[in-house]
Amino acid sequence: MNNYTIVAFCGGGIRGLLSATVLQNLAVSYPQILTGTNLFAGTSTGADIVSMLVGDTPKTPAEIVAYYLGPVVKFYRDPSTNPSAPAYSVDKAYLGAWSVHDGNQPLSSFLPQNILMTAFSVGSSANQPWNTMLFSNIIGPMLQDAGIADAATASSAMPGMLGSWTGNLGGAFVDGGFVNHDPTLAAIAAAVQSGVALESISAITIGTGYMPNWIASDTKTWGAQQWQNGDGNPNNNTPALLINGTISPVLNASLNGTSTNLIPQLAGMLLGNRYANINPQIPFIAENDVSQAALNELVSAAQNANLCAAETILANYWPSSPRPPHA
């Protein structure tokens, strides 16, 4: 294949509204991002977006934006504040994923459209070690048999926000952010493993907003206590990542440090000018912040995002005519 095209969507809860709005803006001038993409990859809220883009009756970007502003806002509006229980029902999250396709069809049924979603298995009562999981219809028969609603729910089950998800998957899964909330490298690797030449791959990553973190304190003196709970320095910027959780700088470094910086850097090293990352800087917005101010900030960031690199790639490497229709 001369050109193999990937669009990857990152994790971020309600911040998926930013991703969906960016996609909507790109699709106005470059509809081939919807019809000419070989592989849609997603983590967490990005997996939800992917699940809406595939199938016999995919949702339009405008419909996805409306979904975030409607059902997603409603879902996040009334969280439990008990830190010893999930803030929201994972069963309701699954029903939402199920309703997108009116079922839980296996990923293999969506071919020729390729799909990849990340999740993390926390193990099992049978002493099965925890492990990463790439739900995809282009690698491995077991992974192709996973249902799309199961895969999307597993990828979105952020600890603290939702309980882990088992469904028909045979294990307890939590958010794909613990694999990496940016699934771009996983998508590139899966494509290469399936026989695609690296030099034929072009990819666009659509993020959920870059929220820079930093520690102003002298970490040379820090022990486990400070890395786990911070030291109260108001000049630090490591907000709590878990819903109903507390500040934990080591968690920020583990989850955000690699995804928001390293993955785009490595993807760019692999693909050069065949890669673009759209991830405008925003203030900290929690994954369940559905205040009007937060929603306005996300839409504004998307509307003002620099799309030039992605548009150049779409013009040069995406086919102008649609891929073969869904079987």
C-alpha cells in the first residue's frame, strides 16, 4: 500500500469535545479524513470517538460534537463525591457505548475499516498479571473478537471516575491512559505488524488539550511522601488527575509526562513530515468538568488550533476518493 493513513484520538473525558470540534473543522475542507483513513485509533474518550466514526452508519463530526454537549455533559453532571467509590456508573457508560451501534458487534465485523483501542488489564483473581491490551481488528484473532462496546468501555474506565470493566472480555480493564493516553505509537506499531511499511504511513493525532505541569519545589530533597502527595508549594502545577483524588506528582509524571510530550516526539521521529499533532494548550480542565466556562474554553481552543500541518498531510497523503465501503 503506497499510503496508509492513521487518525489517533487521545484520552481526556469531556475534553473529547475539543477533539471532536477539531475533527469537524478539518472535515469541512478535507472530508477525506472521514472517508480515506485506514486506521482510527483511540484511547479513553478517544475510543468513544472512534466507535462513533465506524460502522454502516457512522456519526458525522457535528453529531459527535452534539453528543459531547448533550449525553456526555448529562452523564458527567452529578458525580458521587465518595472517594471510596466510583464517581460514575461504568454500567451506564457501557450502555452509552452499546447504544452507538445498537449492540456489541465484534471488531472484526467493521472491516475493512481498521480500529484500535487501548486498555489496561489489572489482572484477575486467578493471579493473572496485569497487562496492556490493544483491542484491534488488524492484530490477533482474540482481539478481533472483542465487542466494540466492551472495548470502548474498557478503554474509558478511568480509575476513580469509573469502576473497571469486564463485560465479555474475561478480565478487569481500566483506562487505556495507563498504556498511553495518546495511542499514536500503538497504531503505527499495529500497522507495521500487520505488514504495512513504515515509510508508507501518515498519521494525524488529535489531542484533548495540552495542560502543562511543573514542579517548582526542589525535588532533590523529596522522598516518597512528597512524590505521592506533593509538598503544598502553591507554585507547583500538578493538579489531581483522579476524580475525587488528591494531588500526586508522580502520577502526573507517569501519565502526562510520556503522553503529552514523548509520544508526539517519537511519532515525529518515525514519520517526519508525514505526521502532525494537533493539541492546543489549555488551562487545567478536569475530565468531568462540564461547567459552561470549561465547555466554552474547549470549543474556543479547537476553533483557534493551528491545523496547517494536518491540512498539508491530508492534501498530500490522504486519498481524495473514499476507501471501499464497509462490507
